[in-house]
Amino acid sequence: MRVPAASIVFNDDDIAEALSLIESSLRSGQLTLGKHGQAFEESFAQRCGRAHAVAVSSGTSAIEIVLRACGIESGEVIVPDNTFFATAAAVVHAGARPVFADTDRDTLAVDVDDVLSRITPQTKAVVVVHIGGIVSPELPRLATECAARGIQLICDAAHAHGATLDGKDASNWGIASTYSFYPTKVMTSGEGGMIVTDDERIADEARVYRDQGKAGFTSNFHTRLGANWRLSEVHAAIGLVQLKRLNEFIERRRQIAAVYDDLLPRETNLTAVPCQRLDSSNFYKYVAYLPAGVDRAALKATMRERFEVGMSGEVYEFPLHAQPVFEPFVSGSYPVSDDVCARQVCLPVSARMTTDDARYVVESLARTISGG
Ligand SMILES: Cc1ncc(COP(=O)(O)O)c(C=O)c1O
């Protein structure tokens, strides 16, 4: 593949540093909840500008832990219809009922007015997702509306490492934000997740939940229905090394996005999602809408087979209301989700790409669309 859809970057220095951290864990025998995990937490909290960070096994467990730490183990939780399975699955695993809200075309995030229209006396929380690394300019309004009604706001920031809104880190809103370090993300630890919060009680509860609900590391006294949601020292070591590169990764992704912003409207009939901004998105994804009537599967196949450009993965191809597993939770219609999920494509972005690669992607798209 000349330009893969995504790729992970570990240079020789980073590999050497990760190996040396892992070696120190192997030699000390401290393989979980040790000094690498602590260092990863401290550095991540600092990067986000938050008081606390708690490292966990995945972005999915991070969401469930925050819900449980907020006491949300029943009732309704409003989640985006346009998100990954895990956002809603975590709500179900915590014991609550997900209620899907329709999508805002300009940000791919939840439509705030649709969220407000779905609030009932059973609503305990709203979970938002910064899709593709865009923090919605509507988020502060949603935060105010939730606070006025005593409803918790939780941010699933699995896409949003280092993304901002009005100069504030994505983790600035809500009781807590949750991150994923799955290998497709802007930075990775192999597997892993992080909870960041300014709320000391939530951080303390999260530490209890992640370690089988134990009151203390060495005790055998279980006060919460936790699970094994710990992050190993090996994963923490990889995460620490990647975190040092986060700013570089975002900078390079923005350079790629700048080329797309410049060339797409001039050379193709694709329209970039409007709120993807060079000064705030981390460009986990670069999302554009195809004009009505273009066959997305055929376009992607030509891009792959003729031009060797990977365009795998939308955010998302199927909204949650169309996922068979969530059928019991569907109510009402989701016209914007249906449209944005059907018409979007994600252009390749990675910290390994060059601006020449980005130009080649647009040129290939233009030729694919024109049939030339
Ligand atoms: C929006 C969103 N939420 C949650 C998750 C779950 O993260 P993980 O795979 O680390 O459990 C992901 C990604 O994989 C995601 O994209």
C-alpha cells in the first residue's frame, strides 16, 4: 500500500526506550500497578491539565468505571448514535440503558438539541464523543444544560488526545474524560485506557474499581463490583514513550490536514466536515462527505486497487441504532446519522505520512471521481 489508511510510528529511539523501561520491569518483577503506570498517569494528567489520571486496561473499561464511580448503574444514559459500539456497551455493562441521540452534521458529534429532547426523569448522564478528534463548539452549551438539570456529563475522548476547543484541552468539560490507547489511536500503549478528572473522589473510586473493587492494593477486602481493569507495566512503558511524541504526531497530522483543506475543494467535489479545524482537531480522522449518489464502496476499491491508497474505516459506517445488538434500545429516528454515516469517507492520516503523500491522495481521488 503506497498510502495506508493509518499507521503507528515508533522510531528506533522510542523502541530502545520502551525496551529499556520494560527490561526494568522484568528485572524488578513489578509488572502491574508500578512506577511506569504512575509515571504515565502523572504525565498524561499534566498533558491534559487535569488534577488526576488513572490508567486502566482499555477505553471501554474507562467508560464503565466512570459510570460506576458516578453511581450510574441503572436509569438512562444518553449517548451518541454516531459512535463506536463500546460507548454504549459500557453503559449496558454498568447496568444502565443507553438512549441514542442523533448527530450534528458539522461536527459528527451529538446534536445538542436532540440530546435535550431525549432527557427524561430517568436520565442520569450524557456521554459525548469527540468524533475524529473534533471537540464540538456546542459542548460548553451542553455542559451548562446538563449542570442545570443535575445530569452528569462524561466525555469519551477515545479519539481526542491533545485536541482542544477555544484553547482548552478536550478533557476540560464534564466530570471525567476517558481515553483509549488502542493501536489505531493518535497515540497507543498497545492496549490501554486512561481516566482524567479534576474530581478526587472519582479518581479514588476509579482506582478501587480498576483493581477488582478492592479497598487497597494489598487487601483482600472488596467494596465495589470492580474487575481486572488494570494496565500492565509493559503497556504503561509503551504509552509513556508515545506520550512524549504526542505533540509531534498532532503537528504532522495537521500538516496533512492542511493539504487536504487546501486541495479537496479545488480538485474534488468532496466537502470536509466543517468543524475539523487546524488549530483544534488532533486529526485522528480527516472526514469528508461524498456528494449524493457516489458509490462509496466502489470509490474505496478503486483507491485501493488502482492507486494503492487505503481508505478503510469510517467514523462510523453503521450508527448504533442500526447495530443488531442494540435493537432493544432504539427509539425514534436518526435521519442525520443515517445520512452522515452513508456519505462520509476518511482520508488517510498518520504521523508517518508526508505532505506529498497527501497531495497524491487528493490527486488519486480526483482521478477516481472523474474516471480519468
Ligand atoms: C469512541 C470510542 N470509544 C471507546 C473506544 C474503546 O476503546 P478500547 O478499544 O481501548 O476499549 C473506542 C475505540 O476503540 C472508541 O473509538
